[in-house]
Amino acid sequence: MNGDMPPNRIREANAAGRKAVGFLMNFPSPCIVELLGRQGGFDFAYADGEHGAFDLRDLEEHCRACDLVGLTPIARIPEISRGTVGRFLDRGMRGIIAPHVDTAADARRLVEYCRFHPEGSRSYGAGRAEGLGVGVDLERHCRHWNANVLVGVMIESQTAIDNLDALLAVDGIDCFMIGANDFAQGLGYPGQPAHPAAIAAAAEVAARVRAAGKSMREDVMRSIWMRDLLLDAAAGFVAQG
């Protein structure tokens, strides 16, 4: 055993010229993760650690279920700190999405905490991501990890827009995304993610990101919230009479 993390299926999909397909969960359910993984067609399962009801044990079970059926587990973290990022990664997450990234300093800290030296300073904790420290070729593992972990940032404020050029200059970020509700609120339109000014500002952000040779989330992956999958299926069943 060399301690290599399983393949990152988001990166594999992109390398094959397609967007990765996944589902987003704001409540823990390893059974649902396993069920959809066995069905096939999905590449990743996203856990909302910012707003969802996930504790550390839930995150670990989410990752364990993903590993069982070959899905890549990723998560949105509640905030950028060395401890938070480390605990999510130690549970087995292979992608980290950070909300409210307003400055280049925020982005650099995120990258630093997600990757080992020389690209960062992630702490080695012998968690699930490191094979629980059993039989691990640590030097190889660190290289493999740095090449495979996914790092994403969310643009959710006018401050982030003002600092976008500096954010785009930070190395090690794989994709940028708009948090539509908080983005609209940050522009002065709370509860109005479809406000024309918010839509226009989001389009401008996306254009600037792509013009800089970077990727938006929509370029890398497509996904659906689990609640929408469940509600759509329930509505279809009820409508049958």
C-alpha cells in the first residue's frame, strides 16, 4: 500500500473532455450516497459543510460511502482556517470549496491549507485521506495529493468583485463560482438572486474569469441538489394519480 488517494473523478472527467456530474447534499445520508453511486452516472458527491447538518463523523461517513462506490467526495467548508480545512481533508474529502473568498490573502490561505509543501503547508494528520497512517509512502502521497486535490472559491460580495484580478492571480485555484443568493445580497439585493443587476454582475465575473484563462464551476462540473432530485421524483410519482 502506498497511501495514494483514489482517483479524483472530477479531474479525470475534465481530462477526458467532459464536465463531471454530481449531486449536492445539505443533510448527511451515506445510504443515499451509496445508492446513487451504485446506480452509476455520477462522479462526485458534495457535502454542504457551511449550511448543512454535517458534523465530523457525518463527513467521514460521507467520504467512506463515496469510497465504497467510487465517487469523489468534495465539500463546502464553513470558513477558511487551517483547522477546518485540515479536519475536512483528514476525513477524506478530495475537494474543498470555500465560501466568501473576498481577497487574494483569503485565496492564498485556502491553497496553502489544502496542499502539502512545496505548494502549501497542509498538516499531516494520518486521517482517512492518508490511509490512517498505515503503510503510507508519505513523500509519494504528498506529491499525489497535491496533483489531485480540487480547490474552489466562491465569489459572493462586491469586495470580491473589486479584488477579482488579484484573486485570479493566485496559483492553485481550480475553479471559481458564484454563490447566487449571497452574491445578490452582497450587491444590495437580498433575496433577489435573479435581479437583473446581480445577473449582469455574475456574467461579468464569469467573463473576466474565463478571459484570464481560469475556469468557472460550470466549465468543470454540473450538479443538482439532492432535495431537488427527491422533490422532482416525488412530484412525478404523485402526479401519476
